[in-house]
Amino acid sequence: MGIPDALYTSSPGFAVTLDMTHEAGPKMKAANRSIRILIADDQPIIRTIVRSTLEKIPRFEVCAEAVDGAKAIEQAQSLKPDVIVLDVTMPVLNGFEAARKIKAILPETAIVILSSHADERFVAAAKKIGVRSSVAKSKAGEALVKAIEAAVQGEDFVLVG
């Protein structure tokens, strides 16, 4: 059985190249484009470190930062990021309340909790509101990258202190 014409392209002097993107599900499509990320933390140094870490990953695009939970909701509504990296302890509106509201208006947006208070109790509270990835700030770095990738795939990722 041959390959249908719609599945390949070719150029003179080059081999046939398969184009399977039309059959890819959401997980594959996410891998083929940049992942837009909103960082929400009240500490400027943490936002800077997280941004610096994430911008080293070619497929990640930090689209905005927020200084509190209310601003995170505003930015999320406006920009519709793929992922929000959200601190729990923030002024105006804490991260759990912000996550609850964001999930209500943007259910497809993945949320990664990044907190210095991350423990099993926080993970359980996060899961109740639809957050599947949680990372302790003390364990961030490569773990945050893995948590974001898992969140985009709809998978759980938990690394607490």
C-alpha cells in the first residue's frame, strides 16, 4: 500500500519527507510550537531566575510576568498562555485562589505551582482545583522544566521539599 499524496512532500534532488502533523494529537502539536508561559510570583528575584531558566529552553516563551494573583488572572485572560508558573503565597490574591479562578475561565491552561511552601498538603490542595504539577522552589531548575513539560502533556509532576 502506497503513501497517500497528502502525507508527503518532495523537492527536486531531495528525498521524500513525510508530513504527519495532520494526524498528531494535542500532545504532538504542543511539541511542534513554542510553549507560552506566564510567571506569577511576588518576588522580583524569583521571577528573574525563573525567566532566565525558562528562556534557555528554545521551545519556551515567557510571555508575561505577574506580581500577584489578581494580576496573574488579568494576564492569563489577556494572553491565554499555555502554562502559568504560579507561586502560592502572593499579595492581593493567593496562588490557590488565582489558580481556581484561572481554571474556571481557562480550563485548558496548565498551572504549575512553584512555592517555598510546597509539601504534600499543598499538593493535595492544588490537585483539588485541577493543578497537576507542583515544585518546591528549593528543587526548581531542571525540575521546573520537567514540570512544565508534564503539565503541557496533561501529566502529573510533583517534586516537593
